Amino acid sequence: MKKDLLILGFIVLIIVIIVNGTEFQTVDEYYLTHIDDIREDSQTVFISINCSEIYANWDMLDDNIKNSGYLPKDGVILDKTEYVLREGDTVFDVLNRAVRYNKIQMEYQGADMNIYNSVYIQGINYLYEFDCGELSGWLYKVNGEFPKYGCSSYVLKDGDIIEWIYTCELGQEYNLF
Amino acid sequence: MRRILSSFICIVILIAALSVNVQAESDSINKQYTSDDFYNIAAKIIDWKKQEIGTNGDYLICDKYLEKAGTTACDWYVIGMARLGIKDDYSSYLAVVKENIKSKYTLESKLSKVKSTEWHRAILTVNACRGNAEDLLGDGTINLVSDGIYNRGLTASLGKQGINGWIWGLIALNNMNYDIPENSYYTKEDIIKEIVSRQLSDGGFALSGKTGDPDITAMAIQALAPYYKNKNCNYNIDSVVDNAVMFLSRVQLENGGFQSFGTRNSESIAQVIIALCAINIDIQNDRRFIKNNNTMLDAIMSFRMNDGGFIHSFDYDNNNPESQPDKSNSMAGEQVLLAMAALYRYENNMNSLYDFTDINSNNIIDKSELTENDILFIHKSLDNVTSQDYSRAVSLLSKANNKDYQNRLNNIILKSDEIKNIIDTLNNDIYNVIYPLDKIGVSQRNSIEDLFKRYNSLSDIDKKYILYYDDLVTAKIKAESSQRSVIIMVILIIITIILALIVITRIRSRKKKNSLSDLYPNDEE
């Protein structure tokens, strides 16, 4: 009788394990595959990508883009999303991770290919600089302000809010070529 | 005797005091720089740049530099050096730039979808290296001047990126005094008109807004300079330039410098120097550009660091603790280099910085003599070729005149190109297979295994070009552990079933026993 109860207990335990879908991993494996999990003590940042400004400047938008079918109706390419902040992460690192994880197209110029010594974002979601007038392009804000530095030079801290915005009224930045 | 002596001493003291005074006065006015000074400042910038990229050879254009040939990060240094007559390996640079442009021309966007300035920089670079921008490959297939300037409008507006496109289009057109054929999309007047029409009421020019910006104003002057006070043409731009010069004089700061977007910086000064040299203004002595006894040179030299390089600005950005205002910076160095070249040419009564009609090949070093190292490279086994060998092979091919060497180099170039394609495809496939990472399961195991095999077949050097290897490892672990989980689950389910069966049989047998003992209750006692 006691033995039966023991076995039954065992069965229940196994069923619980199966139902919970427990993973079987070593500690290293667990660390690697769960690096981006948000826990209570995780440091995180928020990122969003938005191109709604083009709707206010629709006349200036390149016809090819209008008909491309890639434009989100409300201009939201990526809604405000929380990501784990890894040690030394720059704005570019988080953007690059966010677009990869969400399979959003992006094209950029590497830091060693230009004179700014920083990565330069040319296009996101098939929307490129100058597609909406000569002052259009991708800019980013951190906590509501436009930093003066390239996105791969800006190191983030816990709680930072990054907004990538497609603007049609550039002029903040150096635009030598 | 005593009186004579004392009056003599008095006079000596007086003279000494006077001369000290005179010296102090001339110091406070400003130091007069000579063409040698400009050349030396420029040479130190090149030394700094060499140190930055990690070469200790005689020339800046080395294998490492050639890997990025044709980008903004490299082209302007080459242009600056060429205009100072500094000897370097321009022919290698030209060979690689040509090859890069040739391969970009296979794309629909060619050099750029929207930025005509990509062509303009290419024109200046090719010409600085004594190439031919109108017939890049010598077979009539690529005309950068047509595609990037007067017929650019057939693809996209020359000014799609804004005023920069018009300004640099004109600078590149002036570069070799190119003629625009009849029936072209733009005439020279069209381009000049576009620039002139963008002058603001304060006399300046800007990317946007109603206030002039010193950098853009300076560049507009650089573009219009050949037509300023020029009796041979009648574009009537004299007053446009005069007003722009007045604007610059007005916004010059008390320390002799300029600010752009609220930041005092070295590049703005550099651009203004290039502009004023192009219209023959002596920036060291013209009173319009001396403020509080400070010239632009006083201001620009304050951005110079001990290593010979220059910095962008002293302003520290509180938002960005990583900003290093005291570290020499490549953009600042490059633009000061161009300003020094402009001043050097001004002092020596040479053509202005961007007027290349006087260019010759004197500064191009003869590297047709292959070194031992080069010959080793040429003979390397094709199995050891990596994607990095491309630019070196291209540059050596431009020098080798031995048939065997040429064949070997062509094979290296082909192989290296092939590897580049393999890397690109692999990067693409990794991207398509592993994202989103949280959806990775057993079904992707084989394709991930295949990606890994392809990754491992690359050389260590080429592996560095695989962008998301870390994620690939994560995906592999995920796929493996989910496979492992499936196996363990199956085993657990089997065990559960067996255990359940055991329990059931035991219960049954006990029931049997119980019913037997009910029948024979006395047995147990």
C-alpha cells in the first residue's frame, strides 16, 4: 500500500514536470539562452521605432515608398518594447537586437566606414534617409532628448527610453558627407 | 666714467625692456604661420592617422587602409595628402576604388540610392589619384561626372539630400573644369541657380531653418569661388559671395573660431579657411577675420592635441559619459588637413584646394618593384585565401607586369570574391533561420546544424565577418535542449506508463487477494 502511494506520487511529479515543460539544460546553457529574460532585478531599457511623421508630410514622400506596402498604417514600426540591458550596451546594440528579434529590415553604415566614428542608420523597414524630402532621416532620442552623438557611441543605463523617429525636418546633425 | 657706464647700463636695460615689449606686442597680435608650418601641421596629422590605424610604414595607404578605400573615412585624407604633394601609394588606392565602384555599379542604386555626394567624393578621389572620373575603367562604361552630376537628375534629383548635393555637385564639376554636353539633364546655370536661390536673408546658407550655418555657408563659397570676380563668365554671383563672406565675418567668435549648432568646433573653422583661401582672402591679415586679435588659426590650433591630431570640440556632453572631448578624432583631423592644404596652396600661389586642373603625378610613388612579402602573397595557396586579401590583390595587380603574377592575382581576387559571397549568403541564411530566437525548436535543428558546418568551414579571419554568431550559438543550444527535452519527455512518459501499469497490476492483485481472503477469512489468522 505504501509503495503504491510512493509510485503514485512519482507519477504526479513526472506529470507536473511534463505539463510545466521544464527545460533540461546545464547552467551555462541556461545562462546563454535566458540572457534576454526580464526578471525583477534585471536592468532594462525601452525602445520604440516610429515613422508617423511621414503622414504629416505625405506630399514629400517618394512615390516608390508610398506604394511599397511596407508602411505601417499608424506609423508604428515597433511599439515600445522592454529589453534587458547588457553590460556596455549602446543605443545601436539595443536597436540592432530589437530589429533582429522582430525581423525588421535595417541598413546601416558601419562605424569604420564614415567620419563620425559611429554607426549611421540609413534605413529601417525599407524607409530610407531623404525618402521624405531633403531633411528626412532616422534620428533617435534618449529620455526625450536628441543626443549629439552617434548611436553606437551612446552607452545606455538602466531605465533609459530610446525612441527612433523618422523625421522630415532634420537639421540637428552634422550632415557633411 | 661712472656716468658713462651707468648711462650705458641704462640704455642696455631700456633696449632690453623695449625689445621685450616689442616681442610681447607682436605675440599678442598673432603668430604669422608660413607655408612650412602648414605643411608640418598636416604631416603631423598624417602621422597621427597612421598611428590610429596601426601602421608604422612610410605611407598611410597600406593594406589596412585599402580595406576601407572609397569610404568617407579614408577618401578625404587621400585628397588632402594629394593636394599637399605628399608622396604616397595613390595608384594602389585608385586600383581598389575603381574595383569597388565597378562592383557597386552592378547594383540598381549604383553608388547610392539618394546621395549624389557619393559620386562627388568619388570624382575628387579618383582625380586626386590621377584616375579619370569621366571614363573610370578606360572602356567608356562608367562616367562618374555624367552619372553623378549633369545627368544625375535622370535617376534622382541632384539635390535629393538637400543643398549638399548641389554644392558638392558644383565643386566636383569645377574640379577638372568639366564641360557639360548639350542635352544633359542639368546645365551649369541650373546648379548655380539652385545654390544661389538657397541663400538666406542673413547672407548665410544652411541645411534647414532661416539662420546661416558657417559650415554650409563656407561650402557654398567653395562651390561658387571659380565664378567670383571672374570676367570670363557672367553668372553674377559676386554679391552672393560677398554677402556670404560678410555673414561669416559677422558670426566669427571673439576667439577667432566658429560654432555650429551651438558647439564651438574645429571643423567649422576648417571649412571657412578652405572657402576664404578659394577666394583669395588672407585669413592671417584680413581685418574682417581677426577678432580681438585672434585669427582663425589661433582658434583652430587650440583644438590640436599633443599627438598631432585634432579634436572636434571641447564641449563635454553630460548625457553621454562616453564622449571623450580630449581624444583626437578622425573627422577633425581630416578637415584640418584639408584646411592646411588650402592654406599651403594659398601661400604658394597654387590653384585652390579643389581645382585639380594643375594636378600631376609627381607625388605618386613608384611601387612597381614588388617586395619579397608581395611575392610571397602572390604565391599563396588558394586554400589560404580569405576575404581580406581582396584589396591587396587588386592593388598588386595594378603593378604586376609579369603574366604569371597577373594570373595568380586574378585567381586570388576571384577566390576572395567568392568567399565574400559565401559570407554574405551565410549571414543572410542565419538571419532567416534563427529569428525570432524564442521560436527556435526541434524543427530548426538540422538547418542550424548546417549553418554551423558552413561557419566552421570558414577561416578564422573570415569567421569575424559572420555578424550574429553569438545568436547562432544560442539558437543551437535552444534547438538541442528542446530536442533533449523531447527525448526526456518521451522517456518520462514511458516510465509513467510503466509505473502506472505496475500500480494498476498491484492494486488488482491486492484486490484479488482481498477477495480471496474474504472468501477464506480464517487463513490469515
